[in-house]
Amino acid sequence: MLAPATSPEAIATSFRQEAEKARSGQLTLAGLFSAAEAFSSANQLRLAAELYRNWIAFNANDPLAHMAYFNLSVLLRRLDDFPGAINALAECARLKPDFHQARINLGRVFEDAGHLPRALEQWNLAIAGLGGVSGETQKLKLLALQQTGRVLEAAERFEAAEGVLKQAIELRPDLTESAQHWIALRQRQCKWPVLTPSDHVTRRQLLDSMSPISLALHADDPMFQLAKAWRYNRNLVGRPALRPLHTDRKARDPTQRLRIGYVSSDLREHAVGFALVEIFELHDRSKFELFAYYFGEDRPADATQARFRVAVDHWTDISALDDDRAALEIAEDQIDILVDLNGYTKNARAGVFARRPAPVIVNWCGYPGTMGSPYHHYLIADANIIPPDSEIFYSEKVMRLACNQPLDRKRQIDHGALTRADESLPEDAFVFCCLNGMQKITREMFLLWMRILRETPGSVLWLLAGSQDVDDRLRKLAPAHGVAAERILFAQKRPNALHLARMSLADLFLDTFPYGAHSTAADALTAGVPVLTRPGRSFASRFCASVVRAAGLDDLVCDSFEDYARKAVALGTDPQRARHYRRKLALERESSVLRDMNATTRRLEELYLDMQAAREAGGLPVPDLANLEVYYEIGAELDAERANHADDGGYFATYQAKLADWNRHAPLAPDSRLWRRRVP
């Protein structure tokens, strides 16, 4: 084996010897693999690839030559030689048509090279050739189906992606990955009911496959969401680190700045980036040393990311690092408090936090809920999102800001002469809008909106456009509920500054449930549009109410769906009342809690200092994860029963009654939630 430090002369000599053996037929395939691996381990990928080429040239008739082509393709892909990798895999597939891994990898290389139709062609060939459903064949067919579904989804060919993923689910209903994406696709397409079992897949299997985000979109059951987060974390991350990576510096030098690490894929032009950039700029750099660990999209830095880079002391891109190396990088920086800005959202790196690279880990801003993990100590929210009696729904210790939605007061808005005609909106109609993502729209909310439109003559509903199929689906649903299809309008994609400006064309923003608006609510209020919301029990359902109250519009926070509908109709039939709220927003805009970023930043820093003081005093909170398997089973039972308790008393009583049933079967240990003591 060649060591990385081997001299260039020794490496060159070794290569000449191995190449000569390849040309003379003295290098067996096993010997080729071993020699090529030695060159690769010594960071000599090009020599390893050249050795494969030498061997192939003089051993083309070897019955296992296809494996040499396959391994050569792997090296060429690592060298970013797309044409070379494609040619090697094509020859591999020609030599061994039933070696389906070659076509799967060939599809991946075509995808990486930007040729999606060719990628799909290869995966479809693999699927067609994998007729059997046992052992390795089943595994490869599942992989090909998943790859095809993923690419079709990325290309926004949702119907096709859904169909392919359904095949993957029915092939292996016990595996959650395919169903997780399938469910999310159905939510994005407003296909109701979302969970549709079949002869091969049960409703419970689909429910088990839901991601925490999809469950938050599906049900306002925060106890079930906690249990889902715990279960998701256990299955996704497991227990990779029995010993924390960080060095516990309890006796921190008081003259040193507190080291705060922010970990995110979204420190760029993204909802999270827009929300946080001014907070980063306002941090007191004399007291706090800021570290940013970024793992987002590989693209040129935009204006928002440029501001982040200036605002922090240290910027580290960990995109190319695996979880072990990324966690070690953070630990070596001796971070005091590490802030998770992704949670379980897209591209999250929960595995990094599982390795405990810092003594204090915080869940904030990027994810609307609890992590249910043993290593997230704190969750930052506010009293509207998490009142004291709701803390039982969170594994972390809850810390509070005045309002949990930061924003960027410097954010650009295109204040050109924008008119309703520019957005194909009627000039004289009352415009209800909901510019949340399509996945947040449930059947129940859509029916409530149809009632509001029926009772508000001449009004329209302006939604953020999805795919054409989704837009058409919602339009076709309207007439069945007494609303003309042309009263459902769609806002097409626009540059962000223009999108913010066009929000002002609406008269009233209607929030969704059980997953409400977050940064979109703050954007609407910034644009001067009042927001009507109905909070529930869960984090995602209460967030919008927090934003609306922080803007000073408390009476637009409704206590029931009936109240929501009544207020919407009252405002829609009396536009003067709606204009009252617009004037109030304009007058109180800069003095509102929502826009006081200086106070928000100072309070955030106070929370960090409190966390550090607690750690130094030995008072770091320990997440209580007791009985969460039982809470999960109860939540699943309630979902199957379609339980929908309008009042908290009924909600808690149902859980406690089912806990008592479980306890009678097998005694439960006390926990800090609804089973605080042993009950006969």
C-alpha cells in the first residue's frame, strides 16, 4: 500500500511496474483492484484511472472486464470527467447487460452532467430489466425507482414522480424513504386525502413514513409531533457518538468572547437568510465571536450571503465534509453554543449535532417544532408560540424572545408603479390572498375559503401558483362549492423584491392551518397587508399569531374557524375596515415589536449568556424522552380515529385515558408530560 507521503519517484516507479504487469497479462483483476486502491489512497486518482485503462486495453476478453470498466467510471467521476465516466459505464452495461448497477450509476452521471432525460432513460432501462423482486434485484429496482422519482420531482414533473414513487412504496412498504417523498409530493399537489392506503400499503405504514414537517402540515397534534420527531431522530441519526467531541470548558475565561456557532444551509437568499442577516449584523462583536458553518447550494454568493460573510468572524463551508469531519471541525473551534438553523428541514445535518461538537446545542429559527433529540438542549421561541402550559410538547428547555420572527429591515422591495393589472387582479374586487406554499393548503382550509368567497360577493382568492396541474385542480374544485373557477387567481413566480412589492395589492391575507405562515406573514405585514390567522396547539399553527400580535393586530387572531370566517367576511364586505388595519400598520410599523431588531438581538444575546451561565453552574437541561414510543402509538391511534378535539381539555383527557390503558397493560415510568406519576 502506498502512503500519501510516498515520494513522487517511488509512486512513478510503482505505476510503471503495475502497468507493465497489466500489459503482459500478469496482473489479475484482484491485483488490479488492489493496486488501483493503493494509488487512490495515496491521492493518485489519475494514475489509478490510467492503470485501469492499461489493464482494459490488454485484457478486454476477460469475463470480468465489465468490473474494470465500472471501477474506472467511479474514478473518472471523482475526477469530474463526465464523458469518460459515461463511456466506461456504457461499455460496462454493454458487456454485462444484467449488471444493472451500471445503468443506475450511468443515470447518476448523466444527472450530474445536467442531462436529465438521459438519466431517466437509464433508470427506466434498469427498472424494466429488473423483473424479479428478491434479494439484490429488489434492492436495485428500488434504488432505480427512487432515483427516477427524485429527478422527476426536482424537474417538477410531480404526477410522474408520484407514480414512480408509488411503485417503490408497494415494492417495499416497510421502508420509509419513498413514502416520505410521495406524501410530501401529494401535499404539494393539494391531493386530498393525502394518505391513501392500498392493498399493499396500510395507512399506518404511510403515517410512519411521514417526515416531521409533513406531519405538522397534516395534524395539529403537538404531542404526536414530539413523538414523531423523537422517532425520526432515532431512525435517521441513531446514536453515532457515545462520547461528546467537545472539550467542556466550564471555567471559561471571562475576558474571552462567547463563541456562538450557527449551522445552516440557508445563509443566503432564502427565507431563513432574509430573516437572520440583520440579527447577525447587530450582534455585539465585542462580547460574541461568531462562527458560521455553511453547507448550502454550490453557487456564487448572493448579496444576502455577502452580508453574512461580513457579519461573522469566521465563515466555514462544511458542504464537502461528512458528519464526522464537520463535527470535528466545529469542535476544534471550541464553540460554546451551537445553533441549529435547519432542524429537520431540507438538507438538514442532524448527524453533525448528534456528535455533540459543542457543550450547548440550540434549536432556533429554521424549523417550527421540537427536535425530540437527546442532544438539543434549548429551543428558542416566544410566549405566543409556546405558552408555559405547552412546554410539555417540547423535549428542549424553552427560552423566549419577544417575537420569534426576525426580519431584515434593509431588505429590498421593488417600489415601482405596480398595479393590479400587472398581476391580472381585478381593480374593483376585494382580494383575499394566501401566498403560502401549496403544501400548506388542506381540504378543510380550502372549503373554509370557498365559504368566505360565497359570502363575500365580488371577491377573489389570490394564491401562490404551484404547477399548472395543481392550479387547475384547485380551480376545478371551486364550482362544486358554489364559487366560480375564475375567482381563484394565481401569483406566478417573480423576483423576490417584486414579490414583496406585489403583496401590497391584496386586501387581506388568509392564513393556513395547521401549518401557518411564518416569514410570509412578516412579509405581508411589511407590505402593509393585514393577516387573519387561527392558531392551534402546535408550533407551526401558532407562529403566525405571534407575528400578527407583534405587529399590533391582536384582534385578527381568531379563536375558532367560525370566528375566522366571520371576520374574513366582515372585512371583505366592508373594505373600509380592512383599510383601517392598513393605516394602523403604516402608522405603527417602525415602532412595532416585529421590527425592533435591536431589542430582539439584545434579548437573544441575553439568552445565550443565560445558557452559558447554566452550563457553568452545572445546570444544563437534559431532554426528557421517556415514554415517547407510547405517545407515538397513541398519536397514531388518534389519527386513525380522526380525533379532532376543539378544546384542550378534551385533547389532554384523551391522551391521559389512553396512557392509563397502556399503563394497565404494562406500567409506565413517570415522565414530565401527561404521565407525571404512576396511576393504578
